[in-house]
Amino acid sequence: MEYRAVFKRHELKYLMDSEQAEAVQEALEEHLVPDRYWRSTVRNVYYDTPDYLLARRSIERPMYKEKLRLRSYGAVSDDDEVFVELKKKYDSVVYKRRLAMGLSDAEAWLRGDAAGPGTQIGEEIGFMTVRYPGIRPAMLLSYEREAHRSEDGDLRITIDRDILARTEDVRLSSDLGGSPVLPEGYTLMEVKTMYGYPGWLTSLLCAERLYKSSFTKYGNAYKEMVLGKMPEEFFGLSRAAAAQEAA
């Protein structure tokens, strides 16, 4: 299977109510084409230390942060191919490294029971498992995703719904379920690009009063499930809040 192993891009997030999401959906269908993973159930197992060091850093908005996860685009069993992903963010630019391998092999590697691939990416991921002693599967996070891209491939926009998270039975091969990460009626849009926004997208964001958010799925799930509180900034400005501010 062919796939991109290295990514470098800006990733910006927007939380949308149902009316905003409907307008965005119409625009995406007009200007973009379906991505390879057009509609899928994305499953992620996030790895973290026992004291959730990586989650805590994620919500502190530092200049540099990193995450390690296993990802699949649907239900998987032990022999199915999944992605091992190392995601770094420095000065607002996201760098992602990923390897495709069998689920059981990936799990054995990340828990230290087997050697990993002897490649540059394999060494980077392997170093992270050593850098953070006790790192282990910490959270299962799943969502329904619809993915769009531009013809040239630079712009990719994803819409995530029904985001669920849990800290028990943290396996890609387990049944889905968990606590909602977004309030009812909200969806998350992620805009991923290296070279900037086209004019139609800038106009759309302005017309729908959509403002970029610091929302992070893993970080906010950690806040709700581990710290037992809702995010401090509830997703920037909703349509109602924006109208009130403009008045």
C-alpha cells in the first residue's frame, strides 16, 4: 500500500455548530475532491506516561510538543495494517512521521517486546519510547471523519464528528465507545496546508464567523476524563457569541 510517511504543514482547527457545518459542507463539495480516506471511522490509541506528561504539555501550548499514537481507519484485528505515528509541532508547524505495520507487531514494538524497523523514522519513534519511561497506551480516541483535498494535494480539510474517548480497554481492536469530547451538535474542522488558504476558504471562514481554535482532541479529552473538568475555552466563539460580540 502506498502512503505518505512524512508530513510538514500547518494545521488549524475550527469548532462549528450545526449551521456553520452545513455551510462548510456545501463549500467543500464545490471546491475540493474526496480524499483517499473519504469517509472513515478513525481510531487512535494515544501513548503517554502514567502521569500524562504528553497530554499536559499538549494543553499548555508550548513552542514544541509531541505525541505518539497508533491509528487505523476502521476496525482492525491483530494482523491488519495500522499506522504508528510520531507527531511533533514546533512554532505552529506540524511534522508527522509514520510507519505502516501489522497491529500486533506495532503493539509489541511500542511496549518494548520487539525491535522496530531499522529506518530513520523507526529510530525516531523508538527514541520516544525510551525518552519517556513508562509510556503506554493511555487513551482510545475515535471519531467519524470526512476528508477532502485540493487537486494539487496541498490543502486537506477534515470534518470530525462523534468524537469519543476512554481510558479503559485501550486497544485499536476493541469495540468503540467512550465519553463525548464535543458538546452535542458540534463538529471539528481541521485545515491542513503548507502554502496557505485559497480565497474561497478565507471568504467562507469570514462569512460563517469561524475562528481558529487551540482545541486538541487528546488534550481536551484528558481535561474532561482525567482532570474531570470541561475545557476552559469552550471552543472559541459560537455563532450566538460572535453575533453578541459584534453587536
